[in-house]
Amino acid sequence: MSDKDQSTEGDRLVPKLTDAHVYEEKIKKMKVSHAAQVFSQRVGAIMKRITVMANNCTPSIDREAADTGQLCLFVDNLFDSANGNVIKPTPGKDLRSAVTLTSPHWVFWNKALDVLRMINNFTSTHSVGANCEDDDSDGILDNLKDFLFNEIPLNEENEDEENCSAQHDALTTFPTLEQTGSLINSGSRAYRPKTGDTLCKECFYWAFELEIHSTITNGKLFKKGDVVAIAASGGKDSTVLAQVLKTLNERYNYELKLVLLSIDEGITGYRDDSLKTVLENKDEYQMPLKILSYEQLYGWSMDKIVAEVGRKNNCTFCGVFRRQALDRGATLLNVNCIATGHNADDIAETVLMNILRGDVARLQRCVNIITITEGTIPRCKPLKYTYEKEIVMYAYFKKLNYFSTECVFAPNAYRGYARTFLKDLERLKPSSIMDIIHSGETMCVKENVKLPDIGVCTKCGFVSSQDICKACMLLEGLNRGLPKLGIGKSSKANKALAALPNPSLLHF
């Protein structure tokens, strides 16, 4: 018997179906090792088919057989949803696949829990022959909840389903299907650029935060008791990072001590205003704050540097100095880890830039979720797989206090061209961002390609691939009146230095 009516769900060829599967008087006691042999797709689908075919036949088969067939299909889907682990499911068996945040498992599980609540045998544990109606203990249903949602406890159903605000107040984790529907119908919805899903705001918060929690746990970014410095600039990324880490730390009991670390580059009209936002967030999130300035560390502000070097290579100075300033600040705070707000867009842009520059060493490092170098404090990127657009949405809907003005020196940055190209790709194919990141992660370098050895700067003691780090090179050039001394390759710097009086004062 095969499927000739394509509208009948789940029909396939059933070569072993016999009367013993259908007629009560012919059903024999069967020995089965797994319930899936009874609650199977084939049995359920064919029961539905026979019922449809028998509607106009005499004698007719009870219409309730179709419901029994539907139950078999339901349980078969339940088995599939809990046991699938492949990336590409078998056609017609979408639930027999690995669980992702966008897979159909979540919608099915919420429906499944509603169905199981109505079945007595699934709401309690009991021995064979026990009276289920008298057994009010919790059992299989709760175990199923624990299995499906693990650390995500479900809320009790809200009887007042028309009251969306009441549901939002009670909602702390994944909403029920009824809550989701009523919230979306109320007009509070958010479109996720990353997945294409349209969610109510509470569902969006849950999905957004759960993705970051998954990134943290899968990447093993933190250990219990760690002191974590959040690199806080006052912008959307660092503000959302602080909010989410605080939320997840409380929800999942990370047992982290969170502190804010800000760097004042000395950019008038930009950093001075953004630091006001950081100070406000410090009070709101109740986190200690440490601010270090370029003027304090290097004797130069970015305004002074730009006056010397112009606007062509100013981002080189700022990026190098900022990275070292974060290390210096983290050392002063005695933290275990620095958490930066680099998002998926930032990392994809960096991959493109390093490919265009042919920088193999940085290409390998830029996609690492944790950067660990001997003798330095590790850095991690909890927002590595989070789209910039969704960060903006989260900050907007949560009404977070952040500074949104672009750096006055940024328009001429090389990164801007990579960003424009990436945004064009994203418009055509939203998954381009993740595709580029995954390409960077899986890219291999030939064994005969020599990569730089990471060591320590002999002058300042911070990490470097040269005897003298890039920060010291740039600073020496500024102090000697040669602002371009540290720009480009070290060999050029050596030649320029050799032509100066007393070149032995500093050896590159």
C-alpha cells in the first residue's frame, strides 16, 4: 500500500502491514523492544489512510481510528525530536535532526507538552496495573520538561491569556505557545535578521540571551569565581554585553564578579560624551569602574596624535594603543578575563580585511572566541555569533542607555570599506556574516607557511611578535617627531631608525 493521496500526512510504502495490525480479533500479542515499533509513522499514517478510505465503505471503520493514527504520528515525532542528531534531516522527518535555535523542535515541544498535559498516563509515575487516576505524583511530564528544557524552567499557564502585560510580567524564560501567540497578536513583535523569524519582544529577548548563554557555555569562556572585566566604551555593543552578562550571571549562577574597564582615547566630542554613559551604566548595573586614558599611559591623546599624523593612519595608533591599554587596565584590576563586545559583523569584517591584506597570522587569531597568550590575560568574545542588527534591536526594545555617535576619525578607516561590502552581502544573503566567520574558522594554513612567534616586548613587557611591540614602536616615532616610524613593516622602521643620530637608543 502506498501513498496516492499526497494530502495525507506521513504516508509511505507499508509492505509489512497485515490484518493483525488493524482488526481487533486478529491482533496478537506482540513482543517489542522499543515503543517506536508500535508508535511508528507507518502504523499511524496507514491507520489514518484506512479510515479515510473506509468512509464510504460498508462496514465502515470507526472514525476514532484516525485519532489513534494521529496519536501514533505524534509519539513518533516525539521520539524523533528527542533522538535526532543529523544536520540534514530525512525528507518528511524534519524533527529527526539536531536541535538548533531555529529548528522546528521548539514549536513542536510546546505543542507536545500541551498534549501530554491532557493524557493521565503522562502526568504521573506509576507501576503497571496502578490506578492512574489516584496517582497525583509528578513524573514523566516533568521529566520530559527537564529533558527538553534542562535549565529553562517553564512557567505555569496564565489563565488570563488576554492580559499580555500580566504574561510579560510572569515570563522569565521560554514562553508557552499561547503566550507567544497572544503577544505577537498584540502587535509587539520583532523581526530577527539572523534567522528571519518574527517573534514577540519577550521571545526575542529569550532567544537573544539564550544564544549568548550557549556561546558562553559551549566555548567555556568563564569559570566560577572569575573576575571579568567588561571592555566598556558606552556604545551599543559594550552596553548590551554588560546587560546580558549581568542577566545571565544571575539567571544561571555563573558566580562571576563583573567590573567595567574603560579607555579614554582623548577624542573631543566623542569619548568624553560616551564616558558619561559609562558612568551612568556603572550606577545602573552596580559594577565597579576603572578608567585609563592614553594621556595617562602614553603621554599622548588621540587629538594630539591626529594633529601629528593626519587622518590616514590614525586608526592604527588608536587600535594598537587601545589593545595594550586594556591589558594594562586588566592587570591593575587583577581580573581573570577581559570580555569584549566584538559581534559577528565585527569578526566577519576582520576576516575580510585580513584576507585582503594577506595577513595569515591575524586571520587565524581573529576568529578565535578566546585569545590566550602565555603571560597575558585571556580575552573572550561572548557576542561572537550575535548580529549587530539584533544588538541594536535588543538595546532599543530594552531601552538601554548607550552612546550611538560614530567616532569623528572613523569615516576614513580601512574597516569602513569592508563594512560597506559586508552590508551589501548581508542585504542579498543575511547568512553571509555567519558564512564568512565559519570560513575563517575552518581555513587551514599550509605547514610550510611560517607564522610569527608570540613573545614579550623587551621594553614594556607586554605581548608582542617582535622584540619591540607595535605600541612601543609607534610611541617612539611620536616622541622622536617621526610619526610614521612604526607604520608598516618593522624592516622599514629599522632603516629609518638607523639613519637617525644615536640609533642605539632603541633597537627594533
